[in-house]
Amino acid sequence: MLRLRPQEYVKQVVSCSCDCEIIVNWFSRARIVAISPIKYPKQDDCKMTENRVPRSIGPVSATATRMPLVSVGMPLYNSAPWIESAVRSILAQTLTDLELILCDNASEDASREICERLAAEDARIRYRRHDRNIGANRNYRSTLEYATGKYFKWMSSSDLYGPTFLADCVAELESKPDVVLAIGNTVLFADVAEDGKIYDGDFALPSADAKERFAKLLTSLQLNNVFNGVMRTSVIRSIGPLGTFGMADVVLMAELALRGKFLLLDKPHFYRRMTPDTATKLKSAQEIQQHLEPKVAQPLLWQAWIFYSALLGAALRSTRFGAERLRVLSYVLRQMIWDRRKLLGDVAQALGRVV
């Protein structure tokens, strides 16, 4: 396989994080009120069709009533062209002690019929459907809410994985308690996985220093492939939650890096489909906003401010009081100074909306 450098494939997307979701709503109406943090889980984000009770398709077995080792959360929306191959790549894993949680964001294509058929075939699949499109990141959050496994990973409904991906990642997590996330090398492809190119921008975070891990993630990340790694469920639930804006996933991974090391396995385990229909990085700003906030028509305001305030919130939550916290907060504040033109641009944009 050829190796692809990150700058050859992606473009920069600006956005923000979850802890500031409420702030965005307030700012978008040009009003600033007291900040109230969002707590996980947020039940209102996951209304279902049957009296708000999750719809679950598939037979109940003895293995389904106990906690699996790994939970795989797969949010989906109009994923009929790829969903079956994605699901089968998980069902074919050599590690079989797993559950696959499919959260359907009110798809309008054949996704529902495909998921119900697959769930009827394998008791490890749990299918749930929202009665309306709640936005991509809220749907991602709902898969984590339903997870019961010791380990958790998110998975796009268009991606594929090598058969030993889960087994290899879990083995590393079981033997290394200071590691909070494990993932293999990424292969980028459009139609056929075998024709893909190995992505050269993946990296590990092996440092014992929390600030170094935090800074390296923010300065090195271009494609957020680590978001698809295997994580400790207890840790990912103790941070965040995932916000509803374009770089909320980056903020979440930055906070996770404060909690522990990231391990990169030297194996091409993760096959990521990169097309305009499946990859946020290849969408326009308007398409990204509709992807995340389908009911919001006007451009979102205060994006840079919310991004940085979310990073500050992550630092306050996930660092030890004292020198470590001070170093991380100082790093974020320095980044804000260097990015002051973007912050001032947010102010001008908001004032223009009011006028």
C-alpha cells in the first residue's frame, strides 16, 4: 500500500465542543446568560419512537443479559449503501464477546430494514431508532449511553475493520492500565478497501506527562482517527460529553489524552471510507452544520470562543490541582492569544448578526 501524508487528504474545519452547547444557543440569539454545564447522559437527546422507550430488535439470549467485554457504538443516518458491510466487519471479529449498538437517526432510506434483518440474525446487535434527526453528535452520544461493556469504541457506519482489531486493542488495554485508548494504523479508501492507502498521520501519545499528550494531540491531529479507537468505557463516560459542533470530537479526544496514554498498534486495522458522502472533512461548512445541527438554518456563532472555553473546561475537569493544571490552562490561554484574530472575527460576526 502507498502511504498518504495527512496534508494531501484533508482540509481544516473549525468548530467547538460540547460543554458549551448551551452557550452557543444563547450566543446565537445574541444574548449571554449564566453558564450551566451539561451532564452526561442527556436523556432528552435520545427520544425514541415508542413512548420514548428505546426500540430494540433482535432475540434475547443468555449472553445478551450479561455485560459484554466490548461495546461498539455505530450511529447511522441514510447508510444503506455501506451499513451491512460495516456491521459484518464487526461480527467477524475474532473477539466475539461484544455488543453492537446501532442508533438510527431517523433514516429515510433502507437502513432500518437492513438493520432489523441483521439484528434478527445475531443477538449481539441492538438496534434503536430515533423518531427524528437529532444531529450526528447527539446520535453518537446515544450509542455510548446504551453501552454496557468494559471497553467501548465508536464506529462509522461506512468503515471497516480487520478481523483482529478488537482482540489486539483489548489485549493492550488489559495489560497496560495507564493506556486509555488503543487503535491500529488507518487505511483510507473510497470504494474498495484493498485499494486504499495507509495514512501517514496517525500517532501515539506515550508520554507520562498529561500536558505533553494534550498539546501533541491538538497540534498533530488532522484526521481524528483516534476517535475510532477502543477506549475504557468508565473513562470516556467520565469526561465530555461529546458536543454538537465540528471540533467537539477533537476536544473530547484532547480531554481523554489528559486521562491517559494513547497506543498505536503497527497494524493496518482501521479502514476508513473517505468520500464526500461519508467523511466530514470532505464536506462544505454548510453541510457540516446540517450534519450536526439539522434544524439550525443560520451559521453558528462564537465557534472559536466555544472551542477554547471547552478546552479550558476539559483542563479543569481532567487535571490534578496544582502545577499540572496550571501548565495545561496556560497552554490553552497561549493558544487563544495566538488565535486572537479568529476570536475577534467571532465577535464581529455576532455583532453583524445583531445589527
